[in-house]
Amino acid sequence: QGLEYVSQKLRGQSELTPEDYYVLDLVLEKGVLSDENVTMDDLKRLKAQQFTQVLPILDKLIQFDLVRRLPTDKAAEYQGNPILLPPSEQSDEEE
């Protein structure tokens, strides 16, 4: 049910570019994406040289409620919206 909703929601986001989807995929793959855990290979995959180049895309994904910024003082950390996570990861997060 949740995946159907997300699938429909994403299809409705015609403003999202392929680059936006690459960043979203990376966030979901890593669980938490931050300037501390992003690798050079990740940046190459996103066609970026620095993490700061990815920030505008992350901000856009936040506006679409697909990603959320985690409250932290040390680094910019981003996590996928829990509705996008597989059920096993959702229950781990709630505990």
C-alpha cells in the first residue's frame, strides 16, 4: 500500500530530473547521506565533484517530502522519508 502511494506520488513529480532520482536512490541506498559518509565514487556517480553540489538537489527532495534533513550539529545528514524505506527498516527506526 505504501509503495503504491509512493510510486504514484513520484510519477506525479514531473519536476524531478534524472539527477534528482540518482540522489534519492543514493540516500535510500546509504540510509543516511552526509558530507562525512559520501565517497568519491558516490560523487562521480552523481556527476559532482563536491558534496555541496548535491545540496540543492537534496533541498529539492526535502520540498517534495522525499528526504528529510536530520538534526545534527556536526554534519549535514539526510535520510529518506520513512514511507520510502522497506518495512523491516521502518520497524527498526520506530523502536
